[in-house]
Amino acid sequence: MNPNKTSLTQKPPAVRQSPRNLQKLNINNSPSASTSGTPSPTSRLSISSPSSPNPVKKNIKRSSCPCGRSSNGKDWLIACSENGCKQHWHSSCGNLKGENSFTQAQVDCLTKQWLCPWCYTVPFAKPGNHPTSLNEISLIEKALSSAAYQNITDSVMDVLKNAPPAIDLSSMETRLDELTTEIKNFKKTSSGFLAPSTFPRAPPIHEKRDLNCQEKPFESYEEKFLADDDLDSMVDLLGYLKSSASFLPEKGHEVKLYGEPYSYTGAKDLDPDPIPPELTKIVDLLSSKFSLSEQERPNSILINFFPATNGLDTNNTHLAMHSDDESSIAADSKIITLSIGAKRKIKFEAKHSNESLEELEVSDNSVYIMSRKSQNWFRHGVPPPSPGESTEERFSITFRCLKKQLSRSILLIGDSNTKQVTFGSGLGKVGQSFPGKRIKAAKVKDIEAKDCVGYSNIFIMCGTNDLRCGYISDERDIHCVVETLKDKLIQVKQLCPEAKIDFPDEISLQCKRSKRTVAKVLQLKGFETFPLLSQHCDIEIVHLIRDPRASIKSRMDTFGKFLAEEPDVVDFTQDHITDSSKKICGEILARAELIKNCAVAKTRLSLLYEDVLVNPLEKAKELFGALQIKWREEVEQRVNISTSGSLSEGGGFGTVKNTAKLGQRWKRDASKEFITSVEQGCSVLLHTFHYTPMYV
Ligand SMILES: O=C(O)CCC(=O)C(=O)O
Ligand SMILES: [Fe+2]
């Protein structure tokens, strides 16, 4: 929880410093001129009332509001930024209701390009320009109805009221720089981050890097394992291998491999022989005795031969400390070792602390079992006998379950967006060539490093839900999410150093070619602080707006059954759809307004999702143009390929879609009752962005 939450709703102090081009009423010095020049039509603040009268300006003093009244110092007096105007207005007369909740920095930012009711012109396009605009009614008229505007204004004020107090931007900037470097470094090396600096909020929740596990260094040990007959045939096989010089030397011992090729550090290229009948019999015995499934059945057998020593050269009979942590060994399998010959000690140690653990003394005809997972926490080895100590020869026959394609194994840890990815065999499933599984983690805190053990590729796809939460109110909360994710990634990296780890770019992505950092933000609460941020960062905003009937349907389908688990999700039961839709649309409109008014952002662009789906190439070019990114042939090909497939290609996560059909799918899937409820709740948004209602 955000420890500062309560302070966010506190009333601002009674005495405030006057911001640039703002003055308290009754103070008579003239305002400083706006520095922003004439804004483009799309950058105009549209929360002023367009139906205000247009009184003659001449007789009104510039330092006082056209209403001619005093607000006794309770209201801000705001100067219009239009060069030829510069008229001052009480914020409430200028339809900036609730302005007392503004922090000074917010007022400063918002008023840079504020246009008063006299100068403001409507930024919306004429009806008929949008492909979904089928009727000829004057949408402008509808959009300009004062009720609609009041609704928007209220939404904006709602958001602003919950805005955080003014932040020490210089320290925030430092922290942001650090964070950018941290993310860059982490992406590059997938290792250490900088220590958190003095960031002006309660420190992020640093979860304990808990690398403890439920695994034991070895699971079981059993003596007198083979019956006499099986033992005799094993001894015969080992004698034959020795006499036929079949073992290949390694440091401190010799080896012979059967079955699936097993490669490990320090191994010469071992050319395996097929598993002989004597060993197949033992594999059968192990499988039934330890109830191994077909997926865990050993298919690779490595025999180690430890020569005898009379105590003179004890270093010729040992196996160095190591872990059998190769990704080719099935994640959930067991490593089983049968010992034949002299009694020897097996040493274990904890990898992350280097602590030595209890030794296991293995005798002739005994079996000990280690889990594959335990290999990421523990090392094991066969130490040489003490100098002067003599020992007879020993063989260890080690059984493993290997699969070549496991070197591409995948663990997908993700939120509900990933639930469509299914592993296994068959059409539409991932698994034939990329075996693996999905583990649910709705939020970053749910990521468990121990789940990653044994997988070659780890995809972590969650974070969106964290950013949507009610307690996210500004950048510092986002930092907390980033810090938690960072901690989790470090844990995973520590535990699975060999695994390739990838995580979503919901939070940030570096584009080297265009030298930009891209942040994809989904319904981010606290977006209103972006104007503040953008004073210190070079910000370009692309706002993608989607038909609320489609997006609410999609949210309902995704979260419908997660309501209890994710309390921040709005209520989508039929009786509440209208209210929930109203709330969602209010937030979207408020965000649209804030983006439009973010005077300092270099570029602001609004795109309708449906337009992008219908004309992907044209819209992509428009986007590249607006952001001044060079259009390239490869991009054109990419857009064409990914937007002209069949609708279902690749399933929900496919990267090829027939986008033209996609945008209209909600009409097929949603009921009339549902659409009607959403249209009732979203009438303002539908009209504002020229979506044609079906039933309301
Ligand atoms: O000989 C033993 O008991 C251990 C063998 C082993 O660790 C290995 O083959 O990887
Ligand atoms: Fe081993």
C-alpha cells in the first residue's frame, strides 16, 4: 500500500506561492506574459465552457476577472495564453472548477497554454471523417452540449484532486536517470542494479531475496538395492567395460555414456552407445519402484569409474564439486545414482552460501536420489580420500531424463493475458519444439524464482496489473513496482544463471535506432503527473483510444472471473455495467484531456484503435511522421505481414492478425443488453470520439 496515500487527498496549504502567470486575486501587479506562444488547435485546453458568452473585452481590467467579483483570495487568477488576449479569469469562472486542489506546479503546467472561454475553439474533427461515423447528425453539437463538458470537467477534476503534492523534481529527475541506467544495465547484463537512491517516498518494498527452497541436497538413500541376479549382471557389465578399455578419462575418474547424449561442463565429446539390456532392466526397476512417469523415465546413463588407490595418489579418484543443472535434464525429473564397489563419501554444499552440508556415505549396491531442481541450490561431488587413505574401486551409474528440445524449454510466468498460451502437443499449443509450462502470476510480487528452475527460457509477462492498481498515484509508485520486479529478476538470475530471462516492456523499452525510450502505459492511474514529468524529460505522447464497447467487453472477458482476486477491477455484473462503464470512460476522457493539455510534450497524437486496424499502413506512416521517425521498407513489410493473416492465426498471442476484421468482433460477441448498458455509461466518450451508438 502507498504509505503516503492519505497526504494525497489533503487540502493544499492555505498560503501558496504564486506560480508563473498566475496571481492571487487582489494582488495588482500585472501577470508575466505566457512563454508558450500560440498553441496548435490540438493542444488547446478544452475544459473551458464553449457556451460562455463572448463579452466585449475593452472595458474590463486585464488583472481582474470578467465577472468583476472578488473571490477573497480563494481562487487562482489565471491568464489566458492567447497573445492578443491575456485576460485574467478566476479559475472557477474559466470553468476550472475545483482548482484549489491543484498543486502549484500543476497550475503552472496547465496554464502554460490555457485558453480562456473567449479564445478557446473546439479541437474535434468534423463528423463524417471517421469510418464508423455513419449518421449525419452534428456530432460537434452533441459533443459541445454543456452537460457533456461538465462531465469531462468533473472527470478531469476527479483525477486532479487525487494528484500527489508537488514533488521535488530535481531528486525525481536524478532517480529517473538512475532508473533508466538500471533498466539499461539490467537488460544488458541481467545482473546487478544500482543501490536505490534517496527517493522522496517510503522506500520501495524490497522483498527478501529468498533463495531458500523446499528441495533437499538429496531426497533418499537406500542400501541393498539390486537383487543378487541384477547385481551380478551389473558387475559383469562393469568388468567388461573396464577390460575392454571402454571408459574415457576425465579429471579424477573415467566415464562411459549410454542412451541420449549428455553434455556437461568438462565432458569430452561423449559418443553414447545404445542402452544395453542389463541397464534397461534397471531403468524399468527404477521407474516402477520410484513411480516415474513416462516424462521422467531415465533415458541417459553415465557410468563413472573411480579407480582404487593405495593412498599414494588419492587425487586420481574423485569428482569435483558440481551441479547437474544442465537445461537438457527435464525440470521435474530425478537424478538417480547406483553405487557399486567401495564405500565413498558424497559431499554436498549450498551454492549460494558455499556452506558445507552433511556428507552421505554410499556403500556397495546402494541408490541415492537427487531432484533436478535441487541442483540450482546445491553442489555435490566425490572428494578424494584423505592422503594415505587407501580405497577400492567404485562405479557410480547415474540415470537421467534428457531431451534435446529441453534446451529450448520455456517457463512463462504471466498475468491473465497469458492464459491463452497452452503448452503440450496438438494444434494451437506451444510444446512440441518448445516444451514448457505457464505459471500464473497476476502481479509482480507473485513471481516465484523457484518455479524457474530447470527452464532454459523464462518469460515474465506481468506488471500491467501492478500499474493499474489504485495505489499507483505517481512515478514513485511505479518505481516501487520496478524495484519489486528488479528484485524478482535478480532472484531468478541468481537461482538460474544459465537461463535466458526476458520480461515485458510494459514498463520501458529502449529503441536504439530512434534513440528513444518507449513506455507503454495501460490505463495508468496517476497519468496526470506526466505534465510534471515532461518538464524535465523529452516526452512524446501517443494516445490510442479504443471503442469502449470493445475494450470493456475485453476487460470483462479477461477479468470477469478474477473479480474476487483483483479488487481493483471494476464490477462487470450486468447491473453495474453502466456505472462501471461511466467510471472507465470518465477516466479515459480525463486522460485524453490531460494529454491534450500537456503543453510541454513535444508531440501529442491521438489515434483511434479502429482506424489503425482498418488502415494499419496509413496510420503507422502517420505515427512515424508525427514522431519524426524515418519510414523504412522493412517497417512497411512488417506492418503488411502482421495485419493480413487469417483472424485466428497464432491464437490470441499470434503476431499475425487480420486486423480489418478484428475491430468489429465485439459486435458479434457482445449481447444487446451489454452493448446498451455500455452505451448508456459511455455516451460522452462515444460522441466525443465519433463512435456511433447502436442502441442508445
Ligand atoms: O559418483 C557419484 O556418486 C556422483 C556422480 C555424479 O555426480 C555425476 O555423475 O554427475
Ligand atoms: Fe553429478
